[in-house]
Amino acid sequence: MADDRDDGVREHTTVVETGGGGGGGVLAVVLLIIVVLVLLYVFRDNLGFGHKSTVEIPNKIDVNINH
């Protein structure tokens, strides 16, 4: 059988990419969340978030039935 081992010197190259790119998607998501929060703040009254509604019920209701 042949010996598959190579006892010679081998060179290995490792490519490491650093920096640059990849942050655009995160930035877009953060900006989208900020825009949605600002719009919710601006239109909070129309959406029913901004105020408490009070209902006034009278103590007595006069009903007059005369034909």
C-alpha cells in the first residue's frame, strides 16, 4: 500500500474579513422602529391611547308619557 502522508511543508491561508458592510439592515430596522414610535406618538389621540374617556350618567331620567 502507498503511504498517503505527505511529510512536506504545507502552507495554509486563512482569509479573515473585518469591518465594512453588513450594518445596513440593522440600521434600516432601527430607523423603521423609530418612525413607527413617532407616528404612534403623533396620532395617539386618534388611536385612543392619549386620553381617558369619562362617561357621565345622570342620577334621574324624566320620562313624560302624555298622549
